[in-house]
Amino acid sequence: MKINKSHMISINYTLKSDDGLTIDKTSSDPIIYLTGDGKIVPGLERALLGRRAGDIFHVSIPPEDGYGPIDKSLVIKVPKEKLDQIADLKVGAKIRGTSGTTSKIFLVTDIDEDHIILDGNHPLAGTNLNYYVQVMDVRLATKKEKRAIKKCCAPGSGCC
């Protein structure tokens, strides 16, 4: 059976940077995924379409089809006194920021005498993603699975 939308698939993968360093990989258990639900990067989703159980392949995904290019507007310089309520703030720390009803995780990338630089980009934004994938299983998703995923991933459900 070829992978198409609304199939449950299981895959093992290793994600590497352009210089060959492993960024992420599945553990001993493959990930199980409903195609078409938008929970993996678009480039990998497209690369999986038409594949079958047993297929092994490599795909290089540019930032535009992965986690996006770096958005410079998400790198902000904040006066230190605005964050003085956070104890022991260090470069590499992650903090949650809010604006109205939107919440975002920011990475502290620099601290000087007066300011803290925060980056709200995904850690892999601007990065080519090199996936080495093995398709373990492909099957039709049941109505129950589709409903459960749709319900779980509804806006405000808190699970996704």
C-alpha cells in the first residue's frame, strides 16, 4: 500500500545537519503518524507520499519546507530590568513570553550589561534537514483514530 493522506504510518528516522551531526532520531520504537494532519514538517510529509512499507530513503529539506527561514523580527533586545524577576537567567535558558493571547518560547542568546537578546525562532529555523527514513508500516487510519486525532489536536485542546 502506498502512503497517501489519511494513512497511519510508522517510520524510523535519523535527522542530520549538513555537516553530518545527528540532530534527532527515533528511539527503539518508530513514530506513528497520521498523514495529512500537519504534525511533521511539510517537506518530509511530501517525501513520504507514494512510499511503501520497507522503503528506505534520504531526503534533504530546505528551511522553507522545514521549520522556516530565520525570522529576524523574532530576535528581540529586551532591557534587563524587564526580566529581573527571573532568577539566574543565563545564555541558553528558555523562557515563555506572551503578547495578548499568543505565547511563545524564547531562547536567551546573549546577555550584556543592559540588555538580554531573545530568539523566538524554532531552534532548527534556517537549517537544512537531512532525514534518513525507513518506512516500517502503512495502513488505512480507522475512523476512530481520525476522530481521536482531530479531537486531540483541536485548537485549545492543549494536547498538541
